[in-house]
Amino acid sequence: MADHPEEVLPRFVDLAMEITGGISAGLSLYEENPAPGVFRWRYLRGVLAPFENATTPRNFSPCGITLDRNGPVLSLHPERVYDWISNADIVVPEVLLVPLYLGGKEPLGTLWNRKGISTAATRAP
């Protein structure tokens, strides 16, 4: 990987999903602009892969809470609180988020791993 640094973050997501048995994982990378900032979904794996490059609000998301707390957050059914999740017709029974920082100070974003997720398209009738 030292010869191919562009492969580090995607591999990081793959390993997180593999180790935990999640059915979807990805990175929410923090972007300061437009203020007050957004998270851009990158390197998505599993059932949420079609949402690659989607953005979520910095101040109204589980990722924002994770950076604010500077520690792991386990969120159960965040679609009950965040309408942008439910509006996308996503059900998230459980998601584990871990904050990521560059040099321990500058926020990079979060690594998230979702278990038991479904969308309307994948739900049984």
C-alpha cells in the first residue's frame, strides 16, 4: 500500500466491513464548505454503494455527533431522528460510527459500519 496510497481508504472500509460482518460500510469525509460543512460519502460498500458521493449535513447527522463527541457512537434507527435518512427510504437498525482525525486534530470524517440495513427496494413485501 505504500506504493499505492490511493488504495488505503478503500481497503480500510473493506476491512471494517469484513471484520464486523456489516452489510454496508463507508467513509463520511468532512468538507468545510459550504458552511457549516457537510460529509461526503466515499468508498461505500454493500447495500449503500449506490449513494456514493452523496452529502449529509454536518450539524444534523450521526457523523456530526460522532465528531462532536470525539469517540465511537452506536446509533439505533437514526432514520427516526434524521428525516434526510427516512426521505431516502433507508432503514438503519444499527450503525457504528468512529471518528477519524488527521494528526489527531483536524477532522477527516467518520468510518461507519451498518448492520441489518434495508431499503424499500430490498424489503420483503
